[in-house]
Amino acid sequence: MGKKELKVAFLLALRSLQRGSRSSVLLTILIIGMCFTNMIFLPGLFNGIGQSITKQVVDYEIGNVLVSPKSGERYISDMDATLDLINGMPGVVRATPHFSKGATLTYRKRMLGATVRAIQPNDEKLVSPLYTKMVAGSYLGDADTGEVIISKSIAGDASVKEEDEFEQSLGGVRVGDSITIDYGNGYVKDYRVKGIFYTGWYQADTAVYVSYTDMALADPKAADNAAYITVKIKPGYTEKFVKDELQRYGVSEKVQTTGDLLEKSMGRALQSFAIINMVSLIVGIIITTVVLFIVITIKTINSRRQIGILKAIGVDKEVIMHNYGFQVVIMSVLGILFGLVLTLLMAAYLAANPIVTPEWSATLYLTPWDLIQNSLILFAASLVAGYVPAYQVSREDIQSAMRA
């Protein structure tokens, strides 16, 4: 079939869409656009949840690389020497220690169990964005003693009754107030609340933070020991490279990357997300193919007399087939463009208003390849759905078509 015949088929397709039922054409375009959105929304949302959890775990829990105590040991001993060694490695922005201890917080008549995390505040700034999440007051300093920063959920709201709280809190602590921390080892101390933060990550928002200097007063083991060390890597370096370098240059403690840890803790969840994504994609393709097949079949059946006339005046059957095929191509392209616009608008809205839960917050995570891949899949499905009925009807003889 030559270019001239294809051009004739394309012009016939345009004229048919212009003179046909506009509501039917618009509805078909809308269906294709919604099918595109359906195919990409749920996978994008699950990918967004996975990316959000990964980012928050890196930011507030383990960094890019986590250094843990040796097997059978509770702490990383000789902390300063270990930190100096890690910070001298290529690809490392900063390594910072953490020391955690369970405690009871008391404010007026309220009591609350929480984890007290000791950090070196200045180094922590280079590894974690915690210091940017202050909603009131200010961040800790390395030499601070007798001061603490607490989360918004622990501080609570004085206007909410205790029995009406979704999560237990201290009932309305404000910056400058004093809370008592009982470490359970006989050490009890009053702390001034220096700042209140909110991260959106449950594990961080159920903890309070003090300086390493202060924790050493509560537990002397914190003076030169760490429960774990988090490491942030420089752009251009991989987690595996830094892990291998640390192990090669004498870090004898257990070294794990974010990928290592997430594979163990979230591997099954991420596999479930992948299965749901695949099912959603297959269902979307089937729905689109069936709907377009029905629409084009009805359109071609209703146009059988017109097809018979075209054949009678000598129009080639392949031109007739491509006429209906091009109609589907035009509608599918317009539908995919509509779906792209709708999806990008939804992504922009969720970026400004993410879905927030106590455990995580999520937006649509979409890459250019996701958009291209789904567009091509939907376009191919549309071609199949359009050309099959067009091929069948174009093969009818003139008399059968004229009698329709």
C-alpha cells in the first residue's frame, strides 16, 4: 500500500471524526485518558510510598550506610577512633553516632514512655534534615546540657482532652517549659524544652533528642560508645562502594547499606507493591482494549452501508481498513495526551498536598520512562482494538455491506 492510499485513508478518518457523533468521539477520548490515568496512578502511588519510606528511613534512621556493633556486642566501642576512620574515607560526607535509651517523660500530671536519642547535633546536621523540621524554638547545640527537643506529637495540644487524643502526649508542652526525664537507672533530670519538631516519620516523632554531652551524664557508657553510626555519602558515590571501602580499611563492625536493610525489612512489602502494580497495568490494558473494541465494532457495523458504497466506487479494502484504524490512532493519541495532562495535574496536587499517615507521607512518584512506557502500551492496545473490527468489516463483500 502506497503513501497516496495511506493519505486518502487518513483524510477519510479525519472527515469521519469531524462529521460523526462528536459526543461519541469525546467519550472515547475521555475513556482512553481515564484508562491511562488508572494504569499509572496506582503504581505511581505505591512507588511514591516506597520512595517516601526509603527517604525517611535514610534521613532519620540509618543514613546511606549503617555501622552497627559486632555480633554479640551491644555498643560500638572506641567511638571517636571509629568516627575518625569513617570520616576519612572517600565518598563520606559525615558519620555521626547515636545512643538510645528508654525513659519516662513527665510534664505536670502527664507521664509518657519514649525513647531518648543522643546525637552530636552539629554532625547530625550533615547527615539528617532533622534540624530543618523545627516548628517552634531552636535546634540543639553540641555543648547543650539540660535541654531537649521533642516532637509535636509528644508535646501534644493543651486544648485536646487526654481521653480524646489519638496518640498519647504530654498534653501541651511549649518551648521553654520544663519536663522531667527518668532514665530508669536511678538518674532523673529536669530538662528545658529548647525546640519542637515534626518530621512525619513515626519513629522520629515518638522520640526526644538530647546532646551526647547530656546523655553521658545519664549513662556513662555514652561517653565513648555508640549504639550505631549513620553515614551520609557524597553524590557520585554508591552505597556499596562506601561499604566496601569501610570494610577494606579496617572498620570491623557490621556495615550495611540502605539497600541491604530495606531488602530484609521491606522486601516482601515492595514485592507486594510490584504485584499490585502489574495487576493494575494488566487490568487497565484489558479494559481499554475491550472498550475500544466495542466502540469501533459498533461504529464499523453502523457504517457498513457506507463501506459498501466506498467499495462500489472502487475504494480499496485496505484504504477502508486503515480509515477506521486511523480513527482509533487519532482518538488514542488525543486520549493519551488528555491522560498525561490529568496525571501530571494529579502529581502536582499530591506534591503540594501529600497523603500523610502517622507512618509515612506519599506523593505520586513518576519518571519520564513510566509515562513513555504506559503511553506506548496503551497506544498498542488501542491499535489492536481498532484494527481487528476494521479488518473484519473491510473483508465483507459489497452486496452484504449494501444490504446492512
